[in-house]
Amino acid sequence: MKIISVINQKGGVGKTTTAVNLGAGLTKLQQKVLLIDLDPQANLTYSLGVLAHELDNTIYDLLRGDVTFDETVVTKNNLDIIPANLDLSAAEVEFAGLPGREFLLQEVLDSVNSYDYILIDCAPSLGLLTLNALTVSREIYIPVQTEFLPMQGMAKLLQTVDVVKKRLNQNLEITGIICTQYDKRKNLHREVVKRITDHFGDKVFSTFIRDNVSLAEAPSFGLSIFDYKASSYGARDYLNLSKQVLKRGRENG
Ligand code: ADP
Ligand code: MG
């Protein structure tokens, strides 16, 4: 079972889009996938059309220990989802004083073992919720929007990962950088890809996610890109990325 956090403390870089569509792509490749929405904005939850009555129990209740995993999980088109809602915004403050506060998600997932992949969609912050994700993950994927020079913002993220490795989870590794909203006609985009590759080498997936309007439209229909428009560039890119993820996973055991 591979547990992967999708993180970047910058918003709008494609974390949620990647968690949803990489998750959906992996299910198309016969993998059993769990998506965890760990962002109080709950974009992942709404992107997949989770209905109001399916939100009785959320990740917030689960982290509090008020409900069980099975009482929280929702299934949509073969994807299992632990949904979130705005209640989760209370968590950072509410859990701040708890001993072992970084291990709440790990406790929840301790008894879960029926998945090939668990993808955690993180909030655009490096707060307690994201620390919980990093504590339980083996791998980190960082989506990077090629529209912006990313390196300054990245320093803080890399620092946080180092601290988590030292204090909370020595098995943690950044294993994937995903270039998103890529437009090869733009010099800046090519320049950004070059800089990212100079820094991260072969951690950068060679599949770039192109800028594709269908990817932006799909969430309002509550569908992954494969169920919304299977013929789009977005679907092709995320399927290729999913294949690469699976291949890397097999190579690395
Ligand atoms: P984050 O979770 O990092 O905040 P999102 O995945 O929500 O970022 O993406 C931010 C916005 O950009 C959303 O409106 C999303 O639909 C859109 N978007 C993401 N990836 C693409 C893409 N490859 N092409 C076009 N729009 C995209
Ligand atoms: Mg998001």
C-alpha cells in the first residue's frame, strides 16, 4: 500500500486536480484507490460530486475519533473518498494542544490495508493537517504550476519536509514533481520546467499536465476527467501520468 501526500503550500497549482484525476487514472489501471480530502476548502470532495447526506461523517469526525473509517468512506465511480467539509477548519486550533497531534491520521489509517494507493489532498499550508499527512506518508508528490518560477516558495516546503523526516517520519521522501498547466508554446513554461529539472532531476515526471479547459470544467459536474471528457488532453495526460506512477511503484517495490 502506497501512501502519497500531494502537497504544495501554494494554492491553485493543481493539487486537487491531480489527486482526483491521478486517483481516477489509477483505478482505470485496476488499482484500488483511496482519496483523503485534508483541506477544509473540501474542493476534492465537491469535485467528485459527494452529496450533502454523504457528508454526515467527514475526516474531521474521523480525526476526532467520533466515527469509524467505514462510517466515513464514500464511493464514487470506483474511487473511495474520505470527504471533508468546512468543519475541518477547526482542527488546526482544536488539535493544537493534543499530545501526539501529528499522528492522528496515522492512527486512523493504522487498521486500513485494503488499498493499493492512498492519495492525500493537502491544504495550501504547512500547518498541523499537512504535518499529519506527511507523518503517515511514504511519498510526497509536488505539483508545480509552470506559469510561475517556483523555487523561492519551494524552499520552505523542502525545509518542512526535512524537519518532518528528522522528527516524525524518517521514511518520507519526495518522489514526484508534477508539472501542471503546461503550455509548451510559452518560453516561461519551458524555462520553469528546465529549472525544476535542474533541481529535482528524474523525480520530475516526464508526463506534463497540459493546460486544458476540460480539467477546469470537470469539477463542476462532480466528475473526474475520465468520466467528464475521456477524449480530452487532460484525460490523456492524467492517464499517462497514472501509468508512470504505477511503473515507478513497481520498480521501487
Ligand atoms: P490546488 O488544489 O493546488 O489549489 P486546483 O487543482 O484546485 O489547485 O487547481 C486550481 C484551478 O486550476 C482549478 O480551477 C482547476 O480546475 C484549474 N486547473 C488545474 N489544473 C489545470 C490544467 N491542467 N488545465 C487547466 N486548468 C487547470
Ligand atoms: Mg486544492
